[in-house]
Amino acid sequence: MTVKKLIKKLILTVNFAFLSESDLLKKFKSLWKAHDTNSALLPTTLDPALPALKTEIDDLDALYTKRDNVIAQERSLTEQIHNKSESIQDTFTRKYAPQVEAFINGNSETAKILGYGEKGVDNGHSDVTVDSITNSRPTIEDVYSTAYLTQAVIVKNNQSGSIAKPHDVDRIEIYELMAEAMPTVIDLKKWTYLGIAKRGKFLNHFSPLEYNLTVFYIAVYVPKKAGGSVVISTGFKSTVQ
């Protein structure tokens, strides 16, 4: 009787799963160094050759650096655009409007010619005071990146266009939902509470594993009165960068 001898075959694997971009690059460099340092253990016909692979890794490193610089520039420009826009809005609503209002002495036609809204008449979004949670709601005006994996959520009142909240609102809470699509019905129990917006702004920080995922935000007016109903904004879609 012939006895067959089993020979175990060695099958090599390399695990790149669930690594962030920076950790992936570190692993590429570490693997290459291990191969280069121990080249005597490798076949002489290794294809592609180690120098060619090193060029690819260096090119990837350079692309990461180039992209980071572009992203940093984009974030800086976005922040500058937002600040400049806020400054211009402030000029029209808080500086020009009161001066023009006093000068035109109640002339509605002149106000319309100059492009101003009139409180209680239209929704020209002049700088009015929001007096109650019952006649307004929060709106997420913008979401933008301030740094890698960090987003700023900007909340304003839908009636005044101001970051100020109504007098009977205790706080503005921010929630997020990681999903492919915005739910048709908002159930706060299914959303993740992030925190409270301060002066119309909230910073949200993500992990590397959340990069490029879709995130939805909502803002919630929480009333001062115990037992009062919350008022929820419409959803705002963004991508983690």
C-alpha cells in the first residue's frame, strides 16, 4: 500500500483592508523597505523591479502632498468666501438698512427700488427680529470644510436670515445621519446628536474611516418652555472630506 505524503503549500497574503490613506502609504513604504533590505531573498526576475515600485510609491506620496495643498487652499478660500459674504450681509442688514430706513422716512416705494424688504409685508429678509419659535424655523444655510475631516455647519433663522434664535428658543441642537438618502420622515431617535450650535456655527469632526461618506445634517430649535414642541430644519446633504 502506497502512503501519500501531503505537502502544505504556502500562500502569501498582504492585508490592506481598513487602512487610512496615511497608514496605507506607511505600509507601502514599510513593505518596500523590507523587500529592498532583504533583496537576496527575492527572485532576481522580480517584476516590476524594486526601483520601479519605489518610483510609484514616491509618486503616490507626492500626489497626496499635492492634494493636501489643494484642499488646504480650497478650505482657506471657502473660509474667506464665507467671512466676506457674512461681512457684506452684515453691512446691508445692520449698517445700511437702519440708515436708509431713517433717511427715506417710511417711503415703501423707495425701499423697494433700493431692494429692501419691509417687515410684515414681504420676505425681503431685511434685518428683523424673530419673536417666536412658532413663526420661524432653523435652516442650515451652508456646510463647508474648515480642515481635513472637519466640517462647519452654519445655521440661521429662515425668517430673518440671522444667526440669532427666537427669544423663546433655549438652544439649537445639531444632528447627523450617515445614509445614502435623506429620510422622508425625520425621526430624531434615528439621528446622532452632535451638540449645540454657538452663534450659528457648529464644528463636526470625523474619523478617517468616514472619509468620502455621505452625511445629512438637521438643526433643531429646542424651546425654553417645558413640554414645548421642537422645530426641525430640512436636511442638508454633504460629503465628508
